[in-house]
Amino acid sequence: MDVNLQPIIDSWPFLAKALGTTLYVSVASMVLGFMIGVAVGVLRTYGGRVLYVLLGFYVDTMRAIPLLVVLVWTFFAFPLLIGRSIDAVTAGIAGLGIHLGAYVAETIRAGLTSVRRNQMQAALALGMSRFQAIRTIILPQALVRMLPALGSLLVIAIKDSAIASVIAVPELLRQTQIVAGKTFRPFELYTAAMLVYFLLCYPVARAVDRLYRRVAHLGSS
Amino acid sequence: MNFQWSIVWESLPRLLDGAWMTVWLTFATMTLAIPGGLVLALMRLSPVTLISASATAFVEFFRATPLILQIYWIYYVLPAYFDVQLSQLGTALAGLACNIAAFNSETFRSGIVSIRRGQWNAGLALGMAPARVFVSIILPQATMRVLPALASTWVSLFKDTSLVSIISVAELSYVSLQIRAETYRILEVLTAMAALYWLMGYPQAKLVDWVHRRFKVAE
Amino acid sequence: MNKADPILTFEAVHKRYGSVMALDGVNLSIRRGEVVCLIGPSGSGKSTLLRCANALDVLDSGRIVFEGNEVRSSEATVRHVRRRMGMVFQNFELFPHLTVLRNVTIGPTTVLGMRRAAAEGRAMALLSKVGLSEKAAVYPSALSGGQQQRVAIARALAMEPALMLFDEPTSALDPETIGEVLSVMKVLADEGMTMLVVTHEMDFARRVADHVAVFDKGRVIEEGSPKEVFENAMVPRTRDFLSHLGWHGETTIPTAASTREVS
């Protein structure tokens, strides 16, 4: 078997740009998912019965439907409903973020309910409103406790961004396919892409572990 | 905008065939990935560094790279460079099973490690062989503890089977995308696909919640 | 307002948890500058009464009036009342993600809208008052139980409350750290702070309280000065309760609880 790294070297700028897109799409979808997840998690925990059920429907729907289906629907079907097209990157970030948001919401909710009830009472006893208590006392503790889980979700966001290749988002996997198709060197290209993903995901997973050990005591009331 | 939902009824037999393939893939993969995960977990707990390190490398690699890329890799690289010719279905099963086995091995490993050392000692003190202790004492307890994580992995797997559509395995996503391409009824067909996944996945998600409540370890 | 006016009154307060009558018609009033200790068996409703006072629990019937406002009459009153009452919990409930200093300043900055620098000045003064100014920068997990409870007292005082509620403040502490918390409480009492204290520390109640109320099964079965309650209990249940704790009036054989040094 002969290994030829020339295609990778030749397409280096093209692939580097694709890696940039992968990073952009992962981080943007994580940010979107985080915002959705915090809002949904807090509202499901403290928003009363109706919101619990309504938002629970969103969460369980996203847990039930594959990401590929969410992405394909958002990119191909949704524009027909609203009558205008969406570019692939926007659709990709939206689909990834909405899908991820459900998992963030469940994580946040688990974190919020794991903070002892008395912490809320202590905050209320100081005269805080429920909103102030959640924002300054309960949510920060929940986030610290859920740091490992949120870190895993970041790793998942990076890996899942590769699925956006099916709607032609020009991220790393998609552009690797293109180069592999043009040069007929799938082994080198796909292996290199695999290594890059590993180098992205593995350190993040490790870093989150280490970070958590440093701050664990901040979340233990 | 006019929609033609009748296309969904006309295509329903094909969609259901696809759904059946999705279910089949889920069961077949899990059937391979449970023993696979157990073997990997035991290898990782092995005192022989070579064995534990190679299992660790396998697990970390499959956990830290995208499944969709793993499927491509197996599909394009194995036949071209290693002269291993798998069918599309074989490729799909291999990719899914390796990936899920890696996740299962972490589940099993933490399940086994979570059983207190004293349980080993108690078994050994009764005169059991270590293998006997593992099978009769440790494994049953660990099984109860890993059920929630295993249930979550099950639903992930159910969803992940959609990724093998990229290598033309005729499961629900692939079939739906084919019908879409044939009929151009994009919204109708893709919505029907999402609805079918929802109908299958929603009860599973609820079941997972139940398993989590039922087998929650009190700590 | 006259110093002898009641600052807080409970009028026919009822509270039920399922089939349990936690408070069964409690009448009690606390005057400005007074230290009132609530004693009685566990589960007799003392803590529930405290939690109703600042509306952490909702009463079923009756009235609680604080500084002329009926607690629970509106959301705004509840917030106002909580701002004016400090509360110290059995398990401290310090905020683990905040430093000791921030624990003390967070009430003034978020609730009173105080500037951070001014709040920190006030907090440092209070921390040195409870003897913990050198711990300002650490997180609560680095403190002993007694130290955490002293920070919790400083946190409540930072709101400059008109009344302090203490819910079994020493019950979760190791015996060797109880004294440091009680002595801080004693200092507060001597300075004229109005305090409502649920406690099992009979010696503290006897020496510091102006008024003692004995709880049993959701009712105040006896109240009076410490001397009246501890030396001349009229109600047999009070005498039972006291003797269970090893309290036999002045002829008592000293026990760990009754001989603990307070100050």
C-alpha cells in the first residue's frame, strides 16, 4: 500500500478553511444550544406545569428524532413552509443548536434540581426575588455541577457538526469528501480528517475533566 | 403553496420497509455491541498493559471521532487499501457496532468499578474462583447499575442508524430521501420521515426516562 | 415606636402538612430588642413557625404581623419583610460557588442595590465582628461548620435586619464548634438585636433569652421568663421535656449540654 500525502498538502488552504467552518459551526451551535437549553431548563424547572409539559414535548421530540432528520428537514423542507431559502451554514447551525438545546435543557434541569432546596430558601430569605435567586445562586451551582456533562455536549457538538455535511455545509467532512473524490485518495484524506477530529475532541474531553476537578467544590452545597 | 399529502400514503409501504430496517439495524447493532462492549471493558481492566492500552485506544478513538466519518472510513478505506470487501449493510453494522461497543465499554467499566471491592472479597472468601465471582456476584449487580446508561445509548443508536443512509443502506432516512428525489414532494416526504421517527423514538425516550427512575442508584 | 411594642406577632397561626398539624393555633409576640427562644421536642413546629415568619412556608390560617405589615399580604410585603429579617439556617446554606466575602455582600448588592465597594466595607466589618476577616477570600468548603455558621450570621446581618431568625443554628455543628457560634449570638443579643431563636441549647436559652416559649405538638404550651420556665415549669409536659434533656432545675447533675461555656 502506498501512502501519498500530496493531495492533503495541495488542498491544505481549502481544508484549513473547512476546519475553520467546523469550529465555527460547532461553537455557534453550542452557543445556540446552550442559550436554548438554559432557557428551557430553567422554565421547565421553575415555570409551572404548563411550561413543563409544553417544553417537555420539544425536549422529547429532539431526543426522538435523529439529527440528520432535523438538519435535512430544516434545510430542505422548512424553507418551503416559509417561502424563502436558508443558506446551508445557517440551517446547519440552527438544526444542530435546536437539537443540542434539548440535551442541554435536560442537563441544566438535572443540575438545577440537584441543588438543595434550602439554597433557594436561603436566597429568598435574604429578600431576593425568585429570578435573582435562580440567576445568582442556583444556576451558577447547577452549571458547575453539570460542567462535565456540558463538556461532553461540546464534544458531541463538534462530532455532530460533521453530520451537517449531508446538507452541504462546507465543513471538514464535506470538503474532505470533495478532495477525496477529486484526487482518488480516500484513505489519506479520511484518515487525516479522522485524526483532526480526534485532536479536536479528545483534548476538550480531557480539559473538561481537569477543569471540573478544580472547581467541583464550588457546586457542592 | 400547495401540498400533496397523498404522496405520503402512496409511499407508506416503502417508508415502513425503511422503518423496519431502522429497527432491525438497532437490534442487530446492540446484539453485537453488548458483548463487544463487555470484552472491551474487561480488556481495559486487564493488568496486562498491552491489552488494556489497546482497548483504551480503540475506545477513545471511536468516542472522540464522528460516527459518520467512521462509516465513510470503513466504506471507502477498507476495500481500497486492505482488500476487505464488506457489503453496504456489513459496513453499516461494523461501523455502528464498533462505535456503540466503545460507548458500552465505558458504561460497563464504570458499572464494574462501581461495585465495592468488598463484594469481590466476600465472593473470594467463600472459595469462589475469580471468574465465578465476576459472573455470579459482580456482573448481576453491575447490570442493574448500567441499565440506565445502556437505555440512553439504545436511543442514541436508534437515531444514529440514520447515518448509514450515506452509504445507501435502505433504512428510513435513505428511503425517504429517495422518495423525495423521485417525487419532489420535499416537505411532505421529509415531514412524514420525521413523523415516523418521532412515532418510534418518542416512546423509546419515555421508556429511557422510566428506566432511569426505576434503576436509579441511590447515592 | 416604643421599644416595648411588639415587632412581630403570631395570631392564631395554623399550618398543616398532610395529616400533621404542624402549627395548631400559635399566639406569640416578640418585642423590639428582645431575645425569644423557642424550645421543645423535635417536630413540635418550632422551625415551621420561623419559616412562616418570613413566608418561606405559607400558613393555612391566622395572621403574622411584622412591623405593622401582615406577612403574605402581597408579594411586595413578602420581599420587604424578608429584607428586614435575617435568617440563619441549621445547615448554614452558604452559597458554595461564592467566596466568603461575596456570600456576605450578595444580599446588599442584589437586593438593596448597594455598590460593591460599600457592601464589601460593610461585609469586612461584619466578618471581623464574627472573627473571620482573614477568611474573606476563601470558599465555604474550606471552613469548619462553626466558621460557616458565623459567616451565615454575617451574611444575614449585612442586610441590617430589624430581627434575626435562628433555626437551630448549632444543631448541625460538631460539639467543639458550637461555642463559637453561641458566643457570636450572645454578643448580638447584648447589643440589643431582636432575635427569635429555635434551639436545643438549654443553657443558652436560660442565660440569654428574655422570654422562652415551649412548643409541643404545634402549640405553645408554656411561656415566660427563663427563670419561670426552667425553674418553675407549670406544665407537666415542659418538665418531661426538660428532664429528657437532662435538665433537672438547679440541682441538675452537669451534662455536656448544660455546662457548655457560652461566652
